[in-house]
Amino acid sequence: MKYLFEAAVIYAAVHHKGQFRKLKKKHYLLHPMEVAQILSTMTDDEEILAAGILHDVAEDTKGTVADIRRKFGKRVAMLVESETEKQYPGENREDSWKKRKEESLQVLKDSTDKGVKMLWLADKLANIRSLSQVYSEEGDKLWTHLNQQDPELHRWYYKTVAEYLEMEMNRTGAYKELIRHINSIWPGTFPSAKERYRNYRTVSLDNCRLIGQGAQGEVYRYDDELIIKVYHRKNLLRDVEREILMSRKAFLLGLPTAISFGIVSVGNRYGAVYELIHGSTVSDYIAKDPQKADYYGKLMAELACRIHATEVEDDEIPSATDTVRTWIRNGIEQEEPVLAARLYEMVEKIADNRHLIHGDFHTGNVFYQDGELFLIDLDRLSTGHPVIELSGVYMAYVAFGERNPSLLENYMGFSCDAARRYFDAFMQQYLGTTEPERLREVTEKAALLCYIRMFRRFREDGPRNPGDTEEGKILLQKIRELARCVENLDF
């Protein structure tokens, strides 16, 4: 459309006629105009600028996204919709506040359109400018003017927005200003270094070989001495920084782990650079020589024993038992509360000690170099009973193959047969026995926790009522059967 921006201004002026903002009672149209002005410092894309003008029409007037789509096109409508909260007419605005914010934040987190990120940044910056001005004049009286009067919930919201925007927006002046205002109202929310320009070195992984993958990302061979772990888009900078911190803690505790020396940008994802690693993952070695799966299973078991024997007193390392409680709460408890109560009871009896657990202990996360193993993935480092660790090992080498053999083979890079031989050798070496009854006893405990974890994941990633699906029914049945024959989770 010719004169798209001008048409958007007229359209917004008509729809916002007679409206005023909560703070200072300013004419409403001044806000979308300010948003467009902020956007103009980042882009000259007419559709993004028009969306800035129109971003509140569908939420705060009688206008609709469908109307905007007809008049201004699909992309403008998509951008506006990304900023339009779902309404709950039967609920008080304060009561639905957090739910509305969580839903809209998920839209921001999932979006791959940079225009969405720009629009969110511009809108939140314009909003927090107003908050900051009134806060400087009235202090905590500010919150009485708003639907949500808890300042900590506002802090949570703006902090989360800033974290979701950081990867792509941290080089802009608008982002730096947003951080300054957040820290002005809620001192210490972000380190002051975030308020200054920070340039992550951008690297390309074109023609680089994928050498490993885990729950949080993939690992690439960058050159003869460098590897780069590329995190999934859902991971925030704090997730990367936490893993690097955990790696350093593990290193100081004497565990064989590679230390990252920098964070880079890989497209719109974060990457952590590790040096002086010449080898390949244990998965690679098993894929090349499946007959040695037993050998590597024993090596990995020895490393697991070493990790689990390490006792720490460090409040920054979380409890793995709390994680298990979350699996139950977000999975089984939603379907079968009585079964969940039985599982909670079993979990409470686990010796919640302060011994280390890797948290994602599989052959794709461990390098083999010059006869030694090196850990490279410690974002789930925690403390607790080793049965929790063994449940992850069971999931990677047995349960995935039960669910879908190709899933295991694609994930690990070797066959289900090699995986099973690896698992059997691992358990025998870990427990120091080949006695079938002892192996069965501990394996059943690990399997129970594994299926609880899988059901939680299935419920969160799949259908709303997984217990009504065939796969959900199979998982539930396995959990019921194991809960009947497993007396406790300790061993």
C-alpha cells in the first residue's frame, strides 16, 4: 500500500479517539507514535513502523486483527497480533494479568521474526519510560495506578522480556535504555555491564561438522582445536552463562571438563567456545566401532561413579530431587493424583544428599581424547541420589529405542542393539556386579523415574490430555506397574 505509514496513523487516530493512557492521562495516540519513533532508530521497514502505530488497536479498541489484515496486509497484522494479549472478559484484569503476560511472552519467545522483537522492544521501552518517570516523582505510589499492583510481578515481566530480546537486540541503543530503566526501578536486576554496548563475535558454522547433540543444543567441530556448542533458540544468555559457571565449578572439584572461554553469536543463537579438544564424542567412537559399545559403557560408568562420589556444599548447584518433583507435578499429578501421591512418597524417601549428578549423562555429551573422557555439557549439573542420573541413562539407551528405534539411532548415531549392549555394560560396571536380580532391581527404579520424566515431557509437548492417547496410556501403564513392584527408589 502506498503511504502505508500515513494510513496507519489515520487508522490509529480514529480508533484511539477519546482514549487516554493510565499514567499522566496523556492522549493515547502519543504512545503508538512514540513506539514508531523508537522503531525508526532500528529500521526503516514501513510495515514494522506501521505495526508500531497500530499495535494497540486490536487490544484496546473495537478494531480487530482481521480488519488490520484486510487493510494493511498479512505481515502488519502478524506483528500487531504478536503484541495483542488474549482477553478474558469474565475475569478481573488484575486476576488475569499474569496469565495474559505468560501467554504473550510465549509468543515473543517462539517468534523468529526480527520485526516482532523490534516491536516488543519499542513498546516496552515506551511503557517503562512512563513508569520510570512516575516512579521518580511518586515512588511506590506508582503501582496503585495500575491493574497489577505488585511491583515484583512487573519486575518479572520486564526482566523476562529483556532476556528474550537480548540475543538479537542487545546491540541497539533502545535495548540499553530498556535495561537502564529496569535497573533504575528495580536496582540490581541486571549487571550494569548489560547497560553498555557488548558485541558478541559472530561466527558461521557453514561446512562445520556436527559432532554431538543434547537436550540444550548441538556441538560442532569449528577447527582442529575449537568446538562450539550452539544452544537452542529457547536458551537465554543466562542459561549459557550458568552452564559456563557450572563447568568451572566442576573443574575446580576435580572433574574432567572442558572450560569455555567465550560466548559467540551463531545466527540468532548463542554459542559457547571450547578449546584444546582434539577428540570426538563417545557417540562418534561407538558409531565407528559398535563392537566396542561394551568398552565405552564401562568407561562411562567409571566416570559416572567419579561424578557421583563428589560431595559438595554449594547452594548455587540445585537439587535434582526438586526436578523429579516437578516431573510428577507437571505430568502424572495432572492425570492420576492418587498415583502421584504414591510417587511423591517414594521421592521423599530418597536420600537427598549433596553428591553431584551430571543431569544429562550420555555419550553425545562426553568427549574421548587421548584415552581420557571430558564433560562438555553441564547445564543440568545438580546434586542428589544417583538413581536420578541412571534414569536419564535408561531413557537415552533403552526407553528411546522402545518408543521409536529411529529416534535413538538418529540421536545417538548408533543402533539400538549397540545402545542396549552399552547400557548393560554401563550398569554392570557401575554397580560392580553381573548378578541378574541386582541389575533388574536398580534398572526398574531408574526406569520408573525415566517414564515419569517422559510422561511429563509428552504432556507438555504433546496433547492436552495425554492419558487419552495410545502413547500416553502405554507410559501410564508402565509407571503403574513399576510403582507396584518398586518398594523404594534407594539402592
